[in-house]
Amino acid sequence: MVVQESLGSIRERALAELNAADDLPEIERWERAYLGARGEVTLFLRSLGSLPTEERPAAGRAANALKVELAAAHEGRRRGLAAADLERRLAGDAVDVTLPGRAPLVGTAHPVSRMIDELSEIFALMGFQTVFGPEVETGRYNFDLLNIPSDHPARDVWDTIQVETSGAEIVLRTHTSPMQARTMEATEPPVRVVVPGRAYRYEAQDASHEWMFHQLEGLAVDERITMADLKGVLRELARQLFGPERRIRFRCDFFPFVEPGVDFAVDCAICGGKGCRVCKQTGWLEMGGAGMVHPKVLGGVGYDPARYSGFAFGLGIERLIMMRDGVDDVRAFAGNDLRFLRQFAGA
Ligand code: DAH
């Protein structure tokens, strides 16, 4: 066993290296190199036996003192580095609790859905139940039972999206009116229902036409139902939607499934009926079609037209929103532009 260096120079080198070690793995390597089982200080202590007897006690004391000193220095350095390391990790992970939170992306109900909910509620308060029907219909429900004969222009393929070309008349419903017959077939009077839902037309799109849109159908059948009931219900609807002062107007119109038939309008809430840009100077906003259920429609589902009478109406839901909220292009509703849709997200 040869001791090549004096303890003093080992000490100097060890302390310099310890100071230079700047991470925990390096510190561990340093400990093995000097204080480990095969470390320099350990080997020095083991080599004491080879010294002349008189030198052993002093060399042993000095080596032990160095061992204690280096162990203490090692521990001090290790703690310092561990603390610095922890500080660094904490700083990296730091969360600034004073930052405002990130708002989660939350969807909102579509304006058409909101309007359907609002309409259902208005009609529920007048005793109407909300029901839904199929969007794929047969010619029988979409046309025949509504007194629309085969030669009626509405039955022309240019208006109707045919689903089946094999001869069976299967169509995407062109209006929500087929649910009139379906509802009456399923129940005895009294009937009071509203039917919100999609309707489809084979049509070029523009600011006021969509090939897919929504309607709300209304139907009331009972003994002694009159046009005054129809007018009262539609006036209440107009007032709930557009304000308590609103008046409604009926004008003669033709629909095969009602007699008499009308179109109905509400006086313009913007100008109070005087005429403005919104009502195109007419003072009135068209809401939809209505009338007294045709005796042939009642008879077609097995109701006795001599005993029962009823009214029906239909209105376009997108149109209603456009009128009330000043939307000028119906294509916005299916356009998926969040900037448009979010404007309806409020309470
Ligand atoms: N179904 C008609 C349409 O789509 C609207 C309509 C008019 C419905 C008169 C009715 C009604 O119930 O009585 O144009």
C-alpha cells in the first residue's frame, strides 16, 4: 500500500472537488471517491499499518480528523444542493393563484331549441300538450289526409324531397301538419297539441328560404270550437312573444286542410304599426297560416264533423326568431357560426 499524497493535499483536492460538484449525483460520486469503502481516505486509514510504529498514532488522528471533516463538508454540501434543487422544482411548478381562471368552453342551446322551449311553455299554459312526429312521412299523412289531392301543386316533386323512388310515396315531411291526422287517429277529442319540429322542401336557398327549417303546428278539436278560440289563442301567443300591447290580423288565405283559412300577422312592435324598415312599411309581420279544420280532415280520421270542430295553425320557428331578434338571413341558423349562435346564449 503506497500513500502517494500527504493528507493535506488530499484534503485540498477533496474540498475543491466538493465545491465544484453542483448536483446530487456528482456529490454521491464524490462521497464514494473519498469516503466510500474504496475511497481515498478509507484506503489511507487502512494503510496506516504499513507506517513505522511511531508515526501511526499521529497519522491515524490526522486521517480520522480528515474523515470527520470531509463527512461534515459532504453533508453540508448535500443539504445545500438538495434545498436548491427543491427550490428550483418548486419555482418551476409554481401556480400563480392570482391569475384569472380559464373559462371552460360550454355549449349553449341553439336559438331554435330555445324558441321551441319558449313556445311549448306558452302553449302549455293554454292547455296544449307538446308532441313530436316523424320527419320521414308517407304521402297519406303529408298530403292525402290533409285534403291535398294528388294533382295539387304542393305535391309536385319540385317542392317535396322524395325518399323512395320505387313508387311508394315516402317523403321528408314538407310541413308539421301531418301530425294533425296522426294525433287525431291516436286519441278522441278533446285534442289540444302543438307540434314543433323540422320540415323539408326541395328549394333553392336564399336569405329567406332553407331546404330544412322548423315549424310549430297547433291543433285544437272539441265540441263548439270556433274561430274566436283560434283568434284568442294566437293573440295570446303574439302578446307573450312580442309584448302585451300586440294586436293580430287575420286575412283570407287558402290551405286545403282548413275552411275558412287565414294568414295571421302581428302588428309591428318596433313602430307600433305605423310602418318601418322591419315591417317593410306595412305595420304588420306575417306569422303563419291557420283556419278551421276542414270537415274532410276530421272525417278522414273518423271524427264526426257534425259534432266536432277545431282550429289549426302553423308557423315558421326560424321566421319567428328573425322577426323578434332582427335576424336577416335564415341560413344563419344552420350555419354553425358560433358568433351568431352565442348571441342567443343569455338568460
Ligand atoms: N302547413 C302549412 C305550411 O306549411 C302551414 C299551415 C297553414 C298550417 C294553415 C296549418 C294551417 O295548420 O291551418 O305552409
